Amino acid sequence: MNKIISLFLILSSILIAKEPPPPPHHHKDMMMCKNSEHKEFDKKIGGDALRFFKRANINLTEEQVNKVYDIAIKFSSKEEPIRLEIQKLDYNLRMEIMQDNPRKEVIKNLILEKKEKEANIDFLKIERDLDIINILTEEQKLLLKERGAPKARGHHHHGK
């Protein structure tokens, strides 16, 4: 009976659909607007980049800000399906472990597949950061080197 209840709880938590990202807005409006929907959107696409440049006292042009948002949106659209695949792998892993006779080889393969997907996300983050660096002027790149590049954010556990 307990297995059935825990199975239901796991299933229901997995099946709860995530809200889709809001449609892209004009980026200038995004910067001006302080409402929670846009803050959530900034968090989702990695508004950290803009905050980092502000803290490092590196001023971006409006065109550069728009490009940063475009890069972040592209990253988010590539990352989200991988994140969903990782959630499915986590679910399959829990289901296999809960079996009366869990198969170690299946468990190992699920873990390896999950780690590969997590590595893909880490690569996408690096690709995003490199794309952002590529829109900077030589002077801005120099300031970035002097003031330190953003710390790698790819070392946290996924699916918290």
C-alpha cells in the first residue's frame, strides 16, 4: 500500500506541468518594467548577465542589451527540454530503485544518461556566456578581464 501511495505522489509531482515562459516582449520594456512576471522571466533567462555587467560597471548599449536577452532566450529554449528529460530520468531512476528487484545495470545507465544531459546543460551555459562575451567591444572585454568574468554557475545540482 505504501508503495502505491509513494508511486502516486511521485507521479503527481512529475506530471504537474511547468508554466511556459511568457512570450518574448520588446527588450526595452523588459528593462523598464518591474512587475513580478518580468522578474520571473529575467530569472528564467538568466538576468544575472545584465546584473553582472552593471555591478562590474560595464555599460552596455541598448543593442547589446537586446542581444544579451536574445542569447539568454535562445539558451533557455535549448535548456528547458533537456531539463525536462533530466526530470524524466530522475523519475525512471526512482521507479527502478523502488522495484522489488532493482536492476543495477539499468540504474547505472540512467545515472550515466542523466550526467550526460547535465553536461549538455553545462556546455550550453558556457556557449551562452561565450556568445555574450562576443557582443562586447574590445574595451568592454578588457574591463571584463580586469574586473573578473562571472563565476561559473554550472556546478550546482540540477532539479532542486
